[in-house]
Amino acid sequence: MLTAGLAIVAAAGLAFAARGGSGDSAAAPRASAAEKSPAVRVVLPGRPGESARVSDSDRVAAPDGSTYNTIDTTFVQMMIGHHEQAIAMAALAPDRAADDQLRALAARIGAAQAPEVAWMRGWLRLRKLPKSDPAHDHAAMPGMQSAADMTTLAGLKGSAFDRRFATMMTAHHRGAVQMASDVLTGGTDEKLREVAGEMAVEQASEIRRIEQLGLPA
């Protein structure tokens, strides 16, 4: 599954870049207070067309015996907020969407991502890590929608809502795929990498479903 996830994320990244939707990468990982072991600065090659980046090679042991690094920690802390926004967007659809298929897709998004948020919170608790890091700029996460955009979406109904939702959720999902690729290429927690790969595959699939609705994205 992990190998398949890497291949699909890489392909999705290339496709999104070709459409001009690559966006900025997630905020650079920063070591947390729980990560005390010495770290070596290493260069991680970027995806096609992107620059290499420098990160920590530290591996910290969790109570379950797994190891993780700052890339893993940053991904989980930031993806929680990223998922929470997608869930908030999906929650607007039942009372506002005109398209039945879009409403069904929104329900699927909320149902899939809420358990993932719970799992990621548990991942942090197990390692005695905080839910977030003040150094992270959540607004700058790939695909993250602004407060103004969210307010605008909440004020729409019918086909206008459908079009705006399709545009925003597509960008949001593309950002999540990009963030997942970071942990797939640089993380050390095998279970987390498996989960990130599954997230990326599912969100790439949902992007295709949005496109099949025939709404502008």
C-alpha cells in the first residue's frame, strides 16, 4: 500500500503542477520539545521542478516502539487543522448545495476525515506532543482557504454554492496531496506514512469525482 501510495502521490503531484496548482509547500518542520535526540541536517530532494529542502534526520522512539521525526510531527499537527477546515466546508453542503451528488460527496468527505482527525490527535497524545506548534503558519498550508473565502461560501446557495465549493475543495484537496507527499518522502513513522498515502489516494479520487460533476474547479 505504501509503495502504491508513493506512486499515486507522485503522479498526482505532477498532474497538479501541470495545471499550475502546485502552491507553496507546508511550513518547514521545527523540532518540538519532546524531540531531544541529536539530529543531523540532511538535504531532501524536491519533486520535479521543486528545490531540495533541508530537514532533520532525527528519529525519536514512541511508546509503541515506532520512530518518528520532525517531518512526521509537523504533518500531523498541520493536517489536523487542514482536515478541520475541509470538514467545516463539507458541513455547509446539506443546507446549501443544489447538486445531489455534491451533497453526497461532501458527506463522504466529512465522514472520512473526522476519524482521521481523531487518529492524528491520538498519534500526538501517544507521543506527548502538543496539538499545534505556534511556529506553524496554518494559513499558509497548501490549499488552505482564507477566512474570507469561508464566509463567502457560507453565504451562497444553490448552483453558486456548488461552483464555489467545487473550486475551494479541489484546491484544498490538492494541497492535502502535496502535504502528504512531504511525509511520504521524508517521514520515518511507517504507519503514519501508510495513513498519509491512503489520505492522498482518497483525496485524489475525490478531486476526480468533483471534476466529473461538470462544475468549474
